[in-house]
Amino acid sequence: MDLLIRGGQVIDPATNFEGMADILISESKIKSISQKIPPPKNATILDAGGLYVFPGLVDLHCHLRDPGDPEEETIASGTRSAALGGFTSIACMANTDPVIDSPALVKYVKSKSQIEGAINVFPIGAVTKGLKGEELTEMGRMIGEGAVGFSDDGKPVVSAEVFRRALEYARQFDVPVISHAEDLELSAGGSMNESFKSTILGLKGIPHQAEEIMVMRDIMLARAFGKVHITHVSTARSVDLVRKAKAEGVAITCDTCPHYFTLTEEEVEGYNTYAKVNPPLRGEKDLEAIIAGLKDGTIDAISTDHAPHRAEEKNIEFGYAASGMVGFETALALVLTELVEPGSLTLKKAVEKMTLNPARILNVKKGVIKAGWDADVIIVDPKAEWTVDINRFASRSKNSPYHGWKLKGRVLYAIVGGKIVVKDGQLAV
Ligand code: DOR
């Protein structure tokens, strides 16, 4: 069946296109894009006048909790939550139970996604068996089953020697190694940013250095042994370190998440466990530096770190609460409302950091609106104002600090491989 998206404001950073255009989708592929396409017979027509048309968003870092915790999320619920947020491709982390550290488990996630998923799922395999930081996984065979990258996310790979071997190994397959940068001794026992605020609240802090020391180490290793991608960057100095490393030609990329450019440690006030995340929310200067890093290209991508948690893991004492927040359904609107609208980032740059750049980092053929490419496209109403209501999330978990926020920008359609999965802002699958 043919699908014609007519008269939308198309933004495609890959082809550097920004303007009114029609897009014709035939079967699962984009057939053509041009100013005026006569509707083929029997084509479904979507009128996108006054709306944005972007490549489907690509999230290089999320948690789907399958296998292990279907109460928190499943591939069915997580991919639907992602689709509502405009994501058509997501890469899910390996810190499940059991850990995704074998070809069989990669195959499990991949095939389950094909059966019950609403969008494309790209598994990230663990760097080390059981996330123990000791023995490397069988990367080659895991790639054979569909792994697109490797990470022990949730934890760092503590041993520089093991991490070095991982970089050398991954380099042979041209897949990214994604670093959760945290010095576990410096962060031990901490539950929020270490600052005046943590002292006032009587909570043990996590100093900036816990992240920055690992970022420095990773830069040193990337300089010599292979590419590193640093995920969820949260501090000003981390941004600075990556900026300098890039200027020196080190093969390093990084991402941040919406909570690091929209929230600060102030959010923890009242012991709000929905604001507990790892790395922790930082100070105002860090937030500003993150925005500057997005602006000047130091930060390549925006990921969600969608981290669903059960109510009983959050409705407890701050120090004991689980870290993480759900992010799929608020990410794009936060970017549009908090970065694009105030002029901190151009719309094209914002789209690039949520489509083309994460796709390039993962080395997957996504994030481009061009004839012959997969028909993964979203239609967004930039003027739609809405109030975040966690009870309406498609995610099984509700742990979001954005409940009650008024945001602008809503995904009306999500098309995945030519199939409409979100229609008029509602799930169609
Ligand atoms: O806040 C976080 N939650 N950070 C991580 O690195 C892991 C994640 C999770 O799995 O819940």
C-alpha cells in the first residue's frame, strides 16, 4: 500500500533538507520525496500542512527490562511508549535479568521484538559476562544475532585493561562501545549530586569527579585503542574533556539526556525519588554547559535513558530508591519546548541529535528521509500544547519527574517501515 505525506515541513539533517515537501512511501520504503507528488491511485493521504515531518527518532540508550522484569516494562509496552514519543528505532541496554551477554539472549530480544514490538529494537550486548567487569562477551557471535553495540551500562567497566580489550575487539566489527562513566569508589553510597544541597538534605553525594575521572580514562583509551561513546554526560567538565579530546582527533562521541538540560539537583528537594537518576542531576552551571555542548556539537546525540522502575522501588527512602526515570514520551517535547523554542538549539540540530547522529553512532541505516531508505517517519504538531500526565503513559512505569509540566509539540503520526503505529496521537497497534 502507498502512503503519501503531503505538504509537511520536512526536516532531514542527513540530506540537509528543510522545507515543504511531499513524501511517498511504498511498502516499507521511502519511494520519493519532492515538492509535489501526484497521489497514486488508492494511496492513503496524510495531510501534514502546518506540521513537521522528521525521520523517525533513534534512541541509542534505553532500558526495556526484558528479560527479567515485565512489571516494569516489556518489549510490547516499551516500544509502544517509544512510538508515542516519536521513536521508531531504539537500542536497549543489557542490564536485564539475566544480562544480555550471550548470542542466545541477543537473539531472544531480537526475535521477541519482531513478534511483540511496535518499532525497531536494536539490542546492545554486555561488554562483560554478567556485567561483572571480568570476562569479555562473545561480541562477534552476538553481532551475528543482531547486537549493534556493547555496554555494561548501569555500571562502568572498572578495569582499564578489560575496557581496552573491549575497544580493540569492537573495533574489528566497527560497533560502538558505550561507556557508563562512573568511578564506583567515588560514587559509593551516594544518591544525589555532591553539593551544598546534598549537605542540607543530609544525603551522601556523588561528586562530579566520579564521572569525570572515568571520562578522562576513556579518552586516554580511545586515543590508543578504539572508539568510545560516552553516554548520559552530566557535568560541565565532562563536556569540556570531550570537547578537547575531539579537537585532538580522539575517536570519541557522547550523548546526554533531557533531564540533564531541563532539571537540576533542586528537583531532589522534598526527597523526590523521581528525580533520582544515575549520574545524578547536577547544578545550574552544569546544565548550562550541557546546553553549550549540544550547541557547539561536542554532544552528538540526545538519548532518553528511559529507565522504568516499579512504584515500590521509588516510594521508599531516597537513599534506597532505584535510579532512573522513564523518558520516551517526554523527550521530544522537552527538546522542542526547552531547547528549540528558547533558541538554544536550532530545530535542525535538535532533529539531527535525535535521528542521524545516534543512527551513525550505532552504525545502523536509520534516521534519513531519502528514496530507498526504510520508511520510518514521524509527523509532529509543533503547536500542540499538552500537560504531562504519568497516568497516561503507555510505559508500564510512571517514574517521571515531569508530571504536570506543560510542554509544546506532540507526535501525531509514527510510521515504522511504512506501517502507521501512531495515528492522531494514539497507538494504532
Ligand atoms: O538512572 C539510571 N538508571 N542510570 C543507569 O545507568 C541505569 C538505569 C537503570 O537501569 O535503571
